[in-house]
Amino acid sequence: MADDPTTTITNQHHHQRLAASPSPPPPAPVPQTPGPRASKLQEIFDKALARTLRANSYANFSGCFPTPAKHVPASLESVWRQLNAKLEESAKAEFEDILTERDAVTQLNELDRLVGEARYRKDHGEGEESVGPHMLSPEELYRAHLLPHLMETQAKLDARIGSVQVENEELAGKVQEQRAEMERLLSGLEAVVADVEGAAAATTQFTAENRLRQDAAQMDGEVKARSEI
């Protein structure tokens, strides 16, 4: 039985399309420059750190130390600037360590690429019906299986950033407590100085009064001696 002409033409067209289809190109290397998600992650961290530093304003800081703020404001402001700089430096260093340890920029950039590819295929009608799993390259299959891991990594990073923000807020609270303790110590020191000054004044007054008594006794003795002569 002769083949159906329609079937023959369809098969020839199918084989021609497969022969003309080029091999899938290798995936583009993932750039190290932060993409949209990595940039958003950095932006969230910067905002959280900025809020923490704003809470430690000079007005709040100097309010805990009224005596130094009145007598040595320049020195107190220098201490405040150094404290804020150290807090900012430590938070940024820890954040960078987390990014490096988790290879966050590369992973988030890869997630951006996979989401972009999926969106492009959806917009152009390239779904599972047009491209079966057996048509994908091993690299593409590997990246598809990697997507859940990337999403899990992003969730862990978000949780870690939230934890760092909470730690920063706790650190700011401890700083406030230390300032209050320093203020109490300064108040106690001022009270001790006042007591010492009062004791010194009383001692001076007692010495002066005792000298007057001695002078009066000496004069009285001289008068009695002269009268006896």
C-alpha cells in the first residue's frame, strides 16, 4: 500500500524542521554585577541600616549625657560619630560575609535569568507543549532543577537579613542602656566631687576658727603675765 501523500509531505516537513533547528546555544555566563533581585536585597539592607543609625541620632545620644554635652560638646559629638561609624562598618562587613558565603549575587542573578526565560517563553507561547523535556539540554534541565534551591536560598537570605536587623536593634538598645549607666556614674561622680568640696570648705573654716582661738588664748596669757608683774 502506497503512503498517503499528505502523511509523506508532513513527515518530510517535520524532518526538515528538525534538521534546520540549530542546537541549543550554551547558557550565557552569570554576571557578578548585582541584578534586580541582588540590587533589591542590597537596597533593603541599606534602608534597615539607615533606620538603625537614624535612631541613634546625636540629639538622642547627647540627651543621655547632658553634662558632657554642655561642657565638651565637640568631644561628645566625636564619640557619637565614631560609635555610629563602627556600628555601620560592622553591619556592612557581616552582610558582605553573608553574601560571599552564600554566593548570593550569582544565585540571585541566575534566578533573574531563569524567571526572565520563563516569562519570555510564556509571552511567546513557548510552553511545555512546544518544548518537551527531552528537547532540553542537560544544562537547561540542571538549571530547571536548581530553581527551587535558588528560591530557598533567597528565603534564607531574607530571613538572615531580618535577623541581622533585629540584632542591630538589640545592639542599639544595649547602647542606650550603656549610656544610661554612664550617666548614672557621672551623676554619682558629681555628687562625690560636691561632697569633697564641701568637706574641704568645712576643714578650711575649722582651721581658721581654731587659729583665732589659739591667738585669743595667747593674748589672754600675755595679759595675765603682765598683770602679775
